[in-house]
Amino acid sequence: MAAGPIRQDDEDFQHHILQGVSRTFALTIPQLPPGLYRAVANAYLLCRIADTIEDDAGLPFADKQAFAEQFMAIVEGREDAAPFAASLAPRLADHATAAERELIAGTAAVVRITHAFNDVQRAAMARCVRIMAEGMVLYQGQETLDGVADQAAMDRYCYYVAGVVGEMLTTLFCDHCPALASRETEMMHLAVSFGQGLQMTNILKDVWDDRARGACWLPRDIFAARGIQLSAVEPGRGGAAFEEAYASLIGVAHGHLRNALRYTLIIPASEPGIRRFCLWALGMAVLTLRKLDRRRDFAAGAEVKISRRAVKATILSTNLLVRHDRALRGLFALASAGLPQQRIALPIASIADIAGTRLAR
């Protein structure tokens, strides 16, 4: 089915609200070609609505589950968005931002755009939202300062919140660029790895901020093997054994980001917008890992946040080299020099691997 008409007021709302809910994606998504920009921006907002439900501290678990199911039905075209927005918006907790409240109130506008896309695009978005929402429900109430059981448990968490997004983006990219069809399977595996690299970087950066709200997504066994109980570690005071275990996770994240570079270089040089979208995220993640590796004793995420100057340098350098694979490999090698490293074999976790799996605690 061909894409239907999109109302200008809905498109204006989508552009406006994207600026409010994410400064990072408001920067990277517009690099995409116009048709992809519209689809990826819409997909991000769908995921953000699902995430807003999951993150709301004031909603009981049963209500979160009900709202998540209702939202999935809306995305899939089985229910109307207006009752959902009218019911959820006034119930959002005080910590919800003004932009998040506006997004929930404007769910109908977002979903009208979703339903105007072609069959491939809509199916990819609906699948992503369903898997993400189901994963959020699965992990709801399981947050603890003791971390997750092991690396496999961390991998599953990263798949639900980021890897599935990589799969969706790959479908959208291949729909836009038919030349990628012959490598779609390879890209799907690399996309999950790409998503995990970005998510692990965020987990490592936000470890102490997450701890302050009662959560830890680090693999417990890696630290326990070194005599460390994660719930007993104070910010910035983990000691040498903690930092050694932490460095091993930087190595895992680094390995996934190497796969992210492989993914990016599969995209034809004739699609510089898609490459920029990937390269900017990849570059900022690598620079964050560098700061984390140099400051393994940090006590707050603000201490390892990359500077605006570093962000601008990433944008400038990748823009200059966007069509040149050898130069991009060299730039990545320079940026990641000295980081711990672990090779990540493919294929890695996908929904087929984790279906029916529950987090081991």
C-alpha cells in the first residue's frame, strides 16, 4: 500500500516535539533524506511514548501494562488514540517534562503520520514498539542495585531497549535503498550490536545516576568474581577491582561499536545522510568511552559527559570523510586508540534468541 497524505499540522507537531524530547536525535535525525527523516522521527516518537509509560514512577505496574497494550493496539490501527491520550496525560507523574506531556497529549498526531507510511515501514515500527513495550513490562519491577545476573542478561536488556530499534532502522534503510537488500541479514545482526554498543555506553556513563534511583544494569557475575557486591559500592569509590571489571565492560561496548562501524560502511557512499546519522552517534559513543576509560573513578555522569567542542569536532570530521571508507576506519582507530577491546562475534542476540526468556536474577 502506498503512503497516504500527511497533514501539515501533524508534520509540524512532529518536528516541534522532536526538538523538545531529544536534543541528540533532533540533531541526528534531520541528516537523513527527507522521506527517511519523517519515518525515523516518527518511529523515535513512538518509542518515546512507550518509554514515557515505562518510566512514569506514579503509575502502578498493572496500569503501565494496560497503557502499553493500549498503545500497541493504537500503533497497529486497532484502537483510537484520543481516549489513550486523554486518560494518560493527566496521570503522568510530576517528574515528566513539559515536552513529554505534550507528546502524550499529541499521540493522535504522531500515529496519524505512522498510519500514512507504506506497509513495510508501518510493520517495522509496530514490531519495534511491541517488542520494546513487552521488554519494558518484563523488566518493570526488577530494578535492583545488585545488577543483572550476567553478560547474557545485560545483552537481553540492551536488545529490548536498543537492539530492536537497530533492526527497525535497518528495515527502514533497506526500504529506502533497495541496493542494501542483498546484505539485509548481515546488517540486521550488526544493527543489534550497534544498538547494544550505544546502550552499553549509556549504561556505563549513567551507572551512578541509575543507582540514585535504585537501578543497576551492570552484570553481577563479572564484579562478584572480583569480590565486589554492586549494591555495596559507593560512587567513585569502587577501587581497583571495580575499575578492572568496569574496564572489561568498556571493552565489550568497544567491540560492539566496532561492529557499528562495519554496519555504517555497508551503507553506500551515495547515501551520505544515512551515514552521517550513524557516524555521529558512533563518534559520540566512542568519545564517551574514552572519557569513561580515563575516569573509571568518576562519581556522576556529568564528569564524563563529552563537551560541545567534541561533538562539533565529531560532526565536522565525519562530514568531511563521510564518503571515504578507509579514512573513516582510520578516524575510528584514532578515536578508539588505547581502549580495552573485546571482539563481538556475530550473530548476537535477536528476538528469536530471547523469545520466552525471563531475566535471571
